[in-house]
Amino acid sequence: MTQLASPISAPAAAGRPLRLAVLLQDLEFGGTQRYALQLLRGLDRTLFTPELWVLNTGEDLLDEALATGVPLVRISRRPPGSPLALPPLFTRIARSRPDVLYTLTVVPNIWGRMFGRALGVPVIVAGFRTLRPKQWEPLLWRCTNRLICNAEMLRTRAVQELGVPPERVAVVPNCVDTERFRPAKPHPEGPPRLVSVSRLVDDKDPMNLVEAFALVLREVPKARLTLVGDGPLRPQVEARLAALGLGHAVDIITGCGEVRPHLAQADVFALASRREGSPNAILEAMASGLPVVASRTGGIPDLVEHERTGFLTEPANPVGLSKALARLLTDRELCTSLGAAGRDKAVRAHSPEAMLRATEAVLLAAWTQRRRP
């Protein structure tokens, strides 16, 4: 876990609050985006004067971004991946030159670090939040004063496989607002319901969940599945559902910024990923009192305690996944006990306050120990 720095006052750090720029690729739905907004809402303004820089279009979380009260800087109006967004990013860094540049998501982690280092930004901090991010890490960690991981296994990979010096890597676990995400009131008796909140992309492996659900229906014919999310695999998912004759039992919800109603209607949360960091969606489900069935990959085992807060299954194994799901859907007492344990863990170990103070400590330590990497 992160070794937290001793509390540092603004005068000791810089004589004033540090000017912090948090750089995101977009404001589309995503765990990293939500982490950034949670951070910006709660940062100690006696220590930091923050701005949110957004590189590309993507408006899903715009209202939440504005509600933080932090200045929102539009770097470009280009779509994600457009190289035409890079010149204005270079210009913005050159003109603003913040004390600390905190890059999050892949493209900012590449170009924000390169431009920031070339332009002499004193401190550059980057997020390392997925198992194999395509952000040139073997090269670019040298441009980074600190990497912030959200799971211990990501820190281990950064140090052991990528050669990042241990003192440059910190772990700050994800947080969840346990007042906003709470167990729902008991809902009327109805068909047992699964919910999965994730993008329909290869890493999340929605096809694995579809195949597993087809097997679940053999044991629990009245079961229903809600997929909350969108992405490039949606056509394949819909085609497979049609081929299996599951259309009557599965709903796909897209464009959904508010997931709480779908969690409130569910009995079990499922995530069938091939590769993961530390998914916020799992924490939101735990805080909502749902047992979680998820793949044993990335940082998920740090969140889900097997047979205590849910079940862990092997990735790309629909048979194993279906057995865990069917077991919970046919045992309400087990659902309740595992869900209560998950809620307790979310409250104890993943509070917003703990995340905020830990992130502040990492940023301040990077400032006080700054040197040109």
C-alpha cells in the first residue's frame, strides 16, 4: 500500500496552493473519469488549485464535471484519437505550465508526459490503472515523478516487469460514495436478476457473460440479465443473443449515466473481464449490497473476497461463471450475507476520504522530492 507522506502545509510545499492540472482524454462514462471527478470535488483547496483539462470530445459526464466547481479547460473539440488535438495540448501546457500535471487515460498518459517533460513542468504524475495499458510505459515512466496505481498487483507489474523504481510507484485504491450507493429497499418478488455494468469491449469479455447466462437459464429459467453499457462489441453481443434465443431475457441499456436504479433491481452483480485493473463498477455494486461474481484477473481479487463478498471465477470460462451465478440466484440467504459483507468492506476500505487524502499525499510527496527524472 502507499506510504503516506506526513501532512504538508501549502507554505511548506510551495508558499501557496500548488497549481494542479488533471488531464483526461474525454468525459465519457468510465471508472477513471469518475475517479478524476471525485478527486477534483474533494481536493483540499488550501493545498491545490486544480483545473480539469479535457483533450477530446465526449460529454457523458459533463454535468458532473461542471458540478465539481473546478475550471474546465477544453483542449480541443476533436474526436478521441485525432492527432489534431495534440498541437493545442502542447500550447496549453507551454502557456499554463502547472506545478503538477496529473495525466489519466491512455493518450494523455503518452503525450501529456512527453510534452510536459519537454516543456519543463516541475512534477508529472501519471495513472497506471489497467493491466496492460498501451501508453508506452517501458519508455515513459522515465518522464514521470510518480505513477499512481489503483491495485497492488499493478504496482508489482510496474516494478517487476517494466522496471519502474519502487519509490516512484504508489497505490491508491479506488473509492466509492457509500452514501450515494446504498442497498436498495427490498423489491417485490420477481424473476431473479443479474446486472453487469461495463463497456462492451474485448477486455470486459461480454461474450463470456452471454454464454454463461445461456447456461444459467437451464437451471434458473426465470432469470433475467441487464447489460448496462455500450461499445464496439454491441453488434456481436446482440447477434449472439439472437442466435441463442435469449432476447426475451436480456436487456441492453446504453447512454446510462445513472446506474443505481439498475443495481437496485438486481440480486447479483457480474463482471466477466479478461483483463482488469480495479473496476469502480464492482465497488459500486458492493456498496449497493450486491454479491459480486467476477473474473480472477488484475486487481479484482483485491476487491472481491472469494466466498465472503462474492465468487471469483477464471477468465474466459463460461461454465465456471454460470455455476457461480446459478448458485447465488437460487440462494437468497447467501446473496444477502455476501452482499452485506461486500457493503461492509466498501465502507471500511474504500471511502472517498481515504482516496482523497492518499492521492494528496502522493502529489505533495512528488512535489517535495521533485527532481528531473
